[in-house]
Amino acid sequence: MIQLYVLSILCNGLAGYVLFTGSDNDLEGSAISLNNPTFHLALGILSLVTGVLKLLSPLPSGINAARGILILGDLLPAAGGIIAGLVLIFGLYRRDSSPGTGSLDQLGANLLTFRKPIALMLFAVSLIHFILGELLFL
């Protein structure tokens, strides 16, 4: 589905940019800023939903064994979207809640320690998905 393809590229690229350039401590209240907490939440939810929908979207009919790379071309952007959504949402969760020792807080802390490598992975996945879309996806 071409809409999920475009939405996945946009969400992964934008989430990678937001994760690479920002941090949890500099979230501003400005409505136009990319560091707006509402923007982070909306982008996180959109990335997460897009990643799940890409996993659930059916493959085109008539795929032969030679096009087996299609799964790889769709799986990486879907996993990237899910991870980006989780990192963005957990970043807001950890910022707004008191420090705890629960398993959810520990998962958020573990994801946020790899913020920059995840951002670089999202950039690479969105760029490869955009450039090689015809070969890997369509």
C-alpha cells in the first residue's frame, strides 16, 4: 500500500531527526518547535501505528521466490517505526513521571540510552526504503 510506504518514510525520517537532535531535557512549549512534547507524542503514536500497520499489511499477490527480499524491505521500516514510537513515547513518559523502578521504567531507560544509534538507524532505513523502494517494496 503506497500510503503506508510514504507515511513510513516520513515518520522514520522525522523521528530519526527528532531523536538525533533533541534530548529529553530541552522539550520546549513552543507550538512550532520540533521539541514540543505534543509533537513528540503525536509523532510517537503515528510512528508506532504505522509500524504495526506495515507489519499487518498484506504482500502483493503473485510474489515468487526471487522477490523474497520483499519481506526484508518491509520488515525493517516496520520495526524502525515501532522502535521510534516506543522511544518517543517513553521519553515523554520518563520526563513527566516520577523516577521509579518498575519494568516499564526500566524498558524506557534502556531504550533511551541508545537514542542516537536508533536515530541513525532510522535515517538509514528511511533513506534505503526511499531509494530502493521499487526493488524492495513495490
